[in-house]
Amino acid sequence: MSASTQREALWEALTAPWDLIVIGGGITGASVLREATRAGLKALLVEQRDFAWGTSSRSSKLVHGGLRYLANGDIPLVRQSIRERQRLMAEGNGLVVPLDFMLTSHPKEGGKHWQGRAGIFLYELLTGRWPRGNHSPVRLRELVPSLVQYEGLIGVPYDEAWVDDARLVLRILREAVAAGGSALNHVRVTGLLREQGRVAGVELHDTVGQRSATVRARAVVNATGVWADQIRAHLSAAPRLRPLRGSHLVFSSRRFPLAHGISFRHPRGDRFVCVMPWEDSTLVGTTDLDHRPPLDEEPSISPEEVDYLMEAVEAQFPSLRLTLDDVVSSYAGVRPVVSTGASDPSKESREHLVLEEEGLLTVTGGKLTTCRAIAHDALRALRRQLPELAALKPEGPFLDTPPALDETPLSPEARARLRGRYGADAPTLVAEARPGELDSVPGTSTLWAELRHAARHESVVHLDDLLLRRVRLGLLLPNGGEAHLPAIRALCQHELGWDDARWESEARTYLTLWRTRYALPERPLPSPKGLELVRDTQAAEPTPSSGPVPGTAAARTAYPVRLRMVDLGGPVHYADYGGSGRTLVMLHGLGGSYLNWLPAAPLLAKHARVLALDLVGFGRTPMSGRSVGVQSQREMLHRFLTEVVQEPAVLVGNSWGGLVTLAQAALAEETVAGLALVSPAQPPPRGTRLDPAQVWRLVSHTMPGVGEYVMWRDGQRTGAHGLFMDVLTLGCADVRRVPQEVVRENTALIAERMERMALGHASSYLQATRSMLFTLARRGLFESWVRGVRAPTLLVHGRQDRLVPVASSEAMAALRPDWRFEPLEDVGHVPQMEDAPRFVERMVRWMDEALPTSRPSPAAWEEAMPLSPVLAAGTR
């Protein structure tokens, strides 16, 4: 009997009374159905979308003991999780796969270093084994050569397991159906049937056949996960859940090879990120955010989550030079977490909830690992309504023992895979395979025969049911497996009973779904309002033909921005704004180059290739414990120019970035095609008498005028001031042309980042500032750099600059009369922020007039590279 025929027969039988109706086809609902059928109940499960459509196919793929829950004091939950993990590994061999994990830890983490080691010590004891010794730095490099090599970094080993979560749900359901249960997908509950004030059944609507039915039962279980409150709303019950989104990135194992799971603290905080091998890929996750979109919309990763996870990868695996181009797919799931009112989503308990209300039993929350125990808790609560459940043994087996496949022409790994994923159906899958179908789909371990089996037997209604849950090709292959769709069509179209028009419609729908929900999101500009600065505020409003509207898809195409990371003696971030022609490398001082150049960079990218480099920027570059002085920054800049840019570039430096670029142009002229100093940090003119109050502000708070400008948060003044606030307002001091909404947006962003900044990063800022002040105090060294520059140079300074007096640049221009000096009226310390159009106009005019049109050949560039030892000689 085909899957469609079985569906029709089951629908016709719905009107007969049932012992139990389970709403929800995820891991919890499937487990409840399995244990109910084990007790001999006549049970029906209905799922509004596809089996495992929700969180149960979008998890972290871990069957884990809950190490992170030790920090919340949930020792009983951890003990239970460890016990259930051991059961699943024993009964689900081939589906639940043991995985060696380790926590990377460094003594500089202080108390957290010892807290993590102590947590794993206790975790291993709860597992029933004496804790193993830590992996030394040398051993760690042997096990994971691509891991960042910090002196003193250790690996603390522990055990976990990975799983194909959707296949676990499907196996449990198949075994429940084989034991007498029934299950229907794509059937929605539209109401609850109530008799004598208690729930006595459900109203159903079949979204495939467009028909409805009323079904009665002695008991109804609401196991809909994150949708549980929607079902409870039929009883006017108050919400109990806090939907939390967790997102992951999927890399090919060829590009990101990994044999161990690794857990580490994110560079921006205390949350742990896990990187682990799964199937033929490497997973990176997870995030933990309140999920705001409607639950019926398919969840997807946000650009901010992509940045968060990529930042973790780049910091821990810098040698791999992974970029967004290496991401094969992404996915996001919404966790049904019982709300306790905790402000931090990660602090919410992962305990499950069993709640009886007017005859409706709701079971939600919890973890995939403890699905069997959660099902037993739910069924125990139904014993009064269903006395048969008293015979259910809480410690009995969960998964059936699958038959052997010893006589099949498969490798031991493939046999274990099929037995684990398909259980008793594995021999049928192999027997029905046609020639060549026991081969694997290129780039994966999935057999072609698995596709045929799923299409024939596993209630596939839509193409995404097949490619995202029955098999996982939609996650494992580039573009969701689009290149293999013709072969999949030849294999599955007849089995599904679809004509050509249906197949083509399903394929279009699937590819659209994949591109919008499983590919990386189309990235908007980080600050769309900032793009308003590219229009001269004195000009008339642009017509539709004037250019793309900021924030639109056209604007994102016209002004592409790619965040990248490179190892320059430590992970360093830079932004690539695109463009072609001569290369501009832009640096800012103690702020973030990426944001500070945002208004000007898109305009400049029309005339040159534009890169913005963050040597020290908002803690994005993890510099803690390393020298971040002028010389160290210049060495990193030199490596960036020689290893990434690989041709002489125009260096554009603002504030302290101007000081660094000046030193580079003077001491390694072969890397510099031109130099633009924008309000550069420099000693005050000779004879200047400093205001003692200003000196005190400079020493105590780094920059003058602290406290004279306010920070903004949620549109309100916060009065925050202190460390680097003048610089971190992104040039909003002395603003003349920046709209106030941009001021609020940027300063709120910086205030948020300052709150998250680790102590080590703040220390880096202080160390960098001290180095800058000491460098400026050596006036002779500074003037030798000024005299040593041979490249064409533009000097730009705002006359309203209260941070670096314009008189300093006037004195430097007098020292180098061959430089072009452009003082700008009504502009302060950051001209590229305060009047981007005028700044860009000066830059472009200078480049056209002063810079040579020809560029050195690659051979000439290679010949110049041996000159780089001047870096060492220039600072003696």
C-alpha cells in the first residue's frame, strides 16, 4: 500500500473513538505516541506541518548531557540527561553517534577558566567515570591544527553524541505505527471538542485534501512545542512559553575539517559556542535570542546572528580563513522554553512542563535528549483517565532492535547508518534499491536509495519534506542540492505520484524556501540611515533616477559590504566595500573603521577599491594580552598590505589611524601609492600652552571634552560619559550635517558595544592610547616620519575640530609644503562622517590629479618585498 493510500484509509477511520490523541509531530509528540502504543492504547498523532518540521529538525544535533545546565544548578536535569544519552547511544547505534568533545580554556579567563574545568570535572563524575587529564597546548594543536594557538590554551575533554534529529523523530514514529499507532502530517487542529466542561477531542482540517473531521478521544495531549500556548488559547489559558531562537551555520567538512567537538566562550561574552562535525559537514552554533516573528513563518538566521557566529569562528580558527562564501547553508529553530522571567534568555531553565487544564494535558519544553523521560512524565499524568498506562515500565526499552544487514553489499559504516536511521525498515530499503542506488549522493553519505524509500513509504507531501527532513541534502549540499534535482526527480517523481506540473511547482517552491530561509540572509547595510549622508544635504531631493534608495535591495547591490577576517599576528577584521581600480585602505583611530567610514566608503567605491581595517575597533579584534601600540599596529598594517592587498595602496587614516598610516608611509614606502591624513593625531604646534584642565581630562579620560556630549539609548539621553566617549560617538561631536536620528542610532550602538566589551578589550584601548601619547611626545620621531614620506599626500582637517587643533595640521603643512592641505569649514574631527560628500569630492579630485594612473607590475611588487625589513630598522 502506498503512502497516499494509507493516508486515505486513515482519514476514513478517524471517526472511530480513540484512547489518546497527540497534537504535535515533533520529538515529544512522537515519544508520547510510541510509549502509548507500547502500553496498548489506540493512539493517533496529528501534525499541522510535516513530522519534525519545527524545533525537532533544527536542533544543535547533539544528544548531550547538559553540561551548560550545571551553571544554572540543574544537577538533576544533567543526571537525567546523561542517563538518557547513554540509553539512546546504546539503542540507536548508527543514528546516535558518540563524539569526543572538549572545552578550550585559557588561564587569562580568570575565575571562568577554573569554573569551566570544575564543571567538566563534576560532569564527568556524573557520567560515572573519573575525569581525564586535560589536553596540553601541544596535544591540542595535534588534535585540532586549525585552532588558534594561544600560549597556555588547553582542551578539557568530555563525552557527547550527535544525532540526525529529524531521523530520530521519524524512526520513533515508524516504530509507533508498526506497534499499532497512527500518525498524520499536514493536518491542523482548528478547535478543541469539549463535553461537560472538559476536552474530549479535536476538530481537524486536512491541508492536503482540504477536508475536516471531528475526532473524539478519552485523552488529548498538547505536545506542539513552541505552539503549545496557541492550543491552550482555545481554553483561554495564559501563555507560559518564551520562544527562543537558536541558529546555526553549516560548513563543508572539506573546507572546515574537524574530528572533535569544541566548545569555547564567544569573544564578546560568556556564552559558549560549539563547533562540531555532523554528517559530512561542520556545524557552528548556537545563538539564544527571543524570537519575535510569527511562529507560523519558517524561522531563519538573521544577519546579526551570522556576524555573531562568524566572529566566533574567525577568532578560534584564524588559519582556515573562513568567509561567508564557505557557508553551505544555515538553519534556525525556535525552542519552547518555559518562561521564568529571566532577563537573559540563556538563563532560562530547560526543564519541561506538564500541565493539565480542563482535560487537556500540555507537555512542552525540555530537550531532545530526554524525550523518553518527558513522554513518561506526561503519560503518568494521564493514568486517571487511562488506567492502562499503569502497566507501562519507565525503564523499559525505547527503540526497537533493528535487523542485521550482514548480507548486503554495503560497508560497515553504511550498514550502521541505515540500521540507525530506518530501524526495521532498513532491509526493505536495501531490497527495493535499484542498480547504482546503494551509492552515495556525491559529497554526502546519503544513499540514493534513501530518497526512493522516503518518497515511497514516509508520507512525503512536499519536496521540502523529502530534502530537508527525510534526508538532509538541503542542509548538506550547496544551494540546497539544486544541481541534483534532475537526478532526484528521475528517482522520486513516480514514487510520489506527481505529474510534471506538480514536480516543477514543488521544485520552484522548495528553491524559493531554501534561498529565503536556509541560505545566508541578504545583508542590509549596517546603518541604512548612514547612507543618507551620501546625498549632499544642500541638494534637491533625489529623483528615482538619481540612484538606489538606501536600505533597498538595489542599494545593497550598489553598495556591497563584506566583513572579513585575516590573521595578522592575531585575528583582525576588515570590511570590503567593493569597487575597482586603485586600492584605498582606510583606518580610524580608537573607533571602528567599518562604521566610521560608512558614509564616505560607498561613494569612494565608485572610484576605487575600498577596504576599511579594524586594528583596534570596538573589541571586534581580540587584542587582549598583545601589544597594541603604534609599532604593533603598523606591523599588522604592513602584513595586511603585503599579504592581502598585494599592491601599493592609498592609505587613508583618521585620528590615530592617521598616525599609524604616516609611520607606514615613512618606513615602508614600497607599500604606499598615496597617503591621506584626515585630522591626524599629532603633537600640538611648538609653543602651544595647554590648558591644565584639558590636560587633566586628556590623562583621566583619554580625550578632551568628556561629559560635554551625551550618549543616547532608545531615543533618550543617558548622560553616559567616560572612557573614549568622544571618539565612540562616531564623530557626532560638533556635528553640522549628520541627521539627529543617525546620531542616536550610532551612539546607541556604541553604548551597547561598550557594555559588552570584555575587560581585556578595554585594557587594549588604554594601552593603545598610552602608546599614541608616548609616540606624540617624541616630536623628533614624528617629524622624521613627516619628512620621510615620499608618496603624494593629502592633509584634510576640520576647522571646528576640538580634539586635534587645526593649527597642528597647519604646522605639519608648513613642514611639508609639497603636500596638499585641505582645511574644511564647519567640520569637526571626522570629516568623512560629518560631511561625506564634500570629503569624498576632495579625495577624488586629489587622487585624479596627484596619483599616477599606472600601477607597478606584479614582478615589480615582488621585487620590492625584500625591502620590508625596513620595518625593524625604522624603529631603532
